[in-house]
Amino acid sequence: MNTVVASITYRAMLGRKRVWLLALLPIALIGFALLFRFIGGGDESVAVDLMKIFAIGTVLPLLGLIAGTGVIAPEIEDGTIMHLMSKPISRPVIAFTKFVVAASLMVAFSVIPTYVAAYILIGTESGIASGFALGALFAGIAYAAVFLLLGVVSRHAVTIGVIYALVWEGLIGGYVPGARRFSIQQWAQSIADQVTTSAFLKSEVALSFAVPAMIIVVAGSVVWAGQRLRVLSLTGDE
Amino acid sequence: MSQPTGVIHDIGYRHYDGPRLGRGGAAVALWVYSLRGTFGLGRTFKSKIMPFLLFGAMMLPAVVSIAIMALLKQAPLSYTDYAVFMQAVIAIFLAAQAPVLVAPDLRHRVIPLYLSRPVTIIDYIGAKLAAMIAALLILMVVPLTLQFVGEMLIDLPMPLHTHEYLAGLAGSLINAVLLASIGLTLASFTPRRGLGVASVIAFYMFTLAASTVLFGVFTSEGHTEAAGWGFMLNPFFLVNAVQVNLFGTPSTSGEPVPGGAGPALVVVAVVLLALAALYARYRKALAA
């Protein structure tokens, strides 16, 4: 953890217009919660649907993508990572710092809005708000780690990440039950299901699989990203 | 006595005496170059992987459909639903390739160099937009046409789906224009490719999830009309509705769509809005 690197990364992520990319989605999530509350749809099934489809299914992976790749990929893309890597800071420390920044952005822009939106809809009923917030916290950290690794490994990190979130988790996960075991979204739902008593949420993946898988994915991604950063070569592909 | 110390040598530079193609020629050249760029042609192997992978994914259902027609003599996949079924692939293609068209020129600040030639800002935007539209058309029309050719060759015990095929083509054109204008506009706001990809896909995933959630909630609350319009938030369903209203084909979702000219007007309004924003963006890029 290096505070200077962290503060530079925060400035790059939150500076000027960039913050809107992170802020618009949670604002929309809370906006929907208010709208449904207003038209009188504030029952449990609506809340679970909004959380499952919108908060966990869309906002979380998208923000993970933007935050996870955003903390490092743009610097690699335009070559300014050189200035960072030529300093006497160990590369795994740089990777870990970037991960901490991405994870904290996930908490601010995804976990808290998830809780707020669920609270607006149904208050603390059935523990839906806290359950989904906890799920979003763990899954958000996992997304941040995986997409950070992707950002170091590939120039097409965002596209690959989108294919994972949209095609693997969304499409294939919808038809093939086995694919759901390797879906961060489903792990989030397992955790949410553990906390909430709502009958409208049925998780597919056992908690005994989801939690170890999440720990392995996070630790493995951060360590691997650090190792990859040590041998990073800057060659343009355009 | 001073001798001349410097001599200008004639080292053989020559003037260009050939035909000058002018503004139109330059715009067409830019269009061809951009269209090739969307599929990574003339670029490195790495930049070819993604577009061709997605193009392959787009072809897959058509190939499977031909096989089913040939072996089981069943009706082909609906031509009018193809884009809606494959919307994830089309959206990823748009998100991955729209920034390829606009980001490098913005990042390296070379727009003024283009404009030092007979190309105007309108030509530049027009060429980029036409290239994206053409690329999306290739992506959507080739599988439809392949399936139609397959249907013609295989003798099915039913009439040809010519009307559906033509409706599918028209739908592809509307889709391509709508998606290209939205995608290029969103991508042009950032000179960084990664962020461009993220913002385009964020737009699509947002509309996808929002339309699902809004439709569900409005339906359960009994606001049927609002539910139909909520569905229209997703550009693919919006174009599907236009297609339904124009050609009388069944809607993909099976739900009734907002009738009349409403969806078509929304499409036109969104395209005009996106193009105005795109034009404003490049005016600003020029001033900066």
C-alpha cells in the first residue's frame, strides 16, 4: 500500500468528467428505487428483482469493469505507467494499491447505493437491504480484482470483461446451470441469500463454494497482477 | 573574396501531377480506411481477433438454422428476431469497435491535419458514421442473407420467408443507423479507447436492465401502456417495434408494442440528438 500512488489513482478516477461514468449508474439505481416507491411498487418481489437484475446484475459488474480496469489500463494504454514503474516501489505493491483503490471505489459507488436503493424500497424488511449490500461488497471486491488483472494482462481488458459479464454471466449462465458456479454475480446472490429471509431470492451456488472461490479469485488475481506488472512490456498494438 | 557557402541542391523532389480527387475522394478514402479499421484489416493480428470472433458468433445461429432446415425440414429462425436474439453480440461489437474509429485521432490530436486537406468536419464525421453503419450492416445482414440463401437452396415444404427477410434487412438498417450514431457519439467523448468501450457498453447494459425492470414493475402494477414504453428503452426492442409497425411482423417479445409512428419518431429523435452531440463534440475538439 503506497499512499502517493493511491492518491494519484484517486485523482485519475474521480477527476473532472471521469467521475460521471462512475456516478451515473448508482444515481440511476436510486432513481429507479424512488420511482417504484412513488408508483407504489415497493413490495418485496420488486425490491428483489431490482436488486438482482439492476444492482447486482448490471451496476455491479459495470462499475467493477470501469473501476477495476480504469485504475491501471489507461495508464498502460498511453504509456504513462512508465513514470510509475521507474520509481523504487515494488510492482506488487503498486498492483495491490491499485486494487485497494478500485475496491474502495466499489464500496462508495456500488455497495452504499445498493443499500440505499433497497432501503428506499422496503426499509429493513427481511434483511434484503443488508443482504444485497453485503453480497455487493464481496462481489464488488472480486470484480475489482479480476478486472484489474485483466487490465494488466490484456489491451482488450474492457471488451473481455464485458464478454464475461454479459455473455458468460448473463447469457450462458441463464441456460447452463454449471456456468453459474463460476459467476461472481451468483456468488453475490449466495451471500445475499444467506442474510435475507426473503422467499423471492433463491441462490444457485452453495455458500461453501462461493466464499472460498471468492477468496481464491481475489488473492490470486491481485498476486498475479503484481507478478505480471513486474514483466510488463510496453509495445503498442496500433 | 567570399564564396557562396550554401548551395541548394536539386535532390529530385517531384510534384504530384496526377488527378486530384478532391473532397469526395478524400471522404470516400476515409470511409474505406475506417470500415477496414472496424474489422482490423490493415492492422495487427491482435486487433483482428475481437471483430472476427464476434462476427463468427453472429454467424453461428444462421449456420445452425441452415443445418436444422436441411436435416429436420423445419422453419428457419425468424429473420425479424435475429438482431434481438443476438443483441449482446451486436452491442459488444459496437462497444469494442466504435472507439477504434474515433479515439486514436482524438488522442493524437490529428483532426486539424485531416482538415488541412479538402475534408470538412462534416465529411469526417460522415465518413466515420458511414463506416460504423456499414460495419454493423455487414454484421447483421450477412447472417440473414446466408440463412435466406440456405432456405432457397433447401426445398422446405412451405413458402419462402421473403417478406420476413426483407423486413429483417430494413430492421438491420434502422438498427445500424441508430446504434452507430449512439455508439460513435458516446465513444467520441473520451480519447481513451478503454473508457470509450466502457461507456458504450454501460449505456447498452443500462438500457437492457432498465427496460427489463421497468417492464416488470409497470406490468405488475397494471400500467400496461407504460410497460410497453419501458420496454422501448432498449434500442433493440425499439427498432423491433418500428419493424413491427412498418411490416406487420410479430414482435419478438410476444408482447404488443406501442403502435403508430411513436417508436419511429423516437428513433429519429435519438439519432438526430446523437448526431448533434457528435457534431458539437468535434467542433469543440477543433477549437481546443
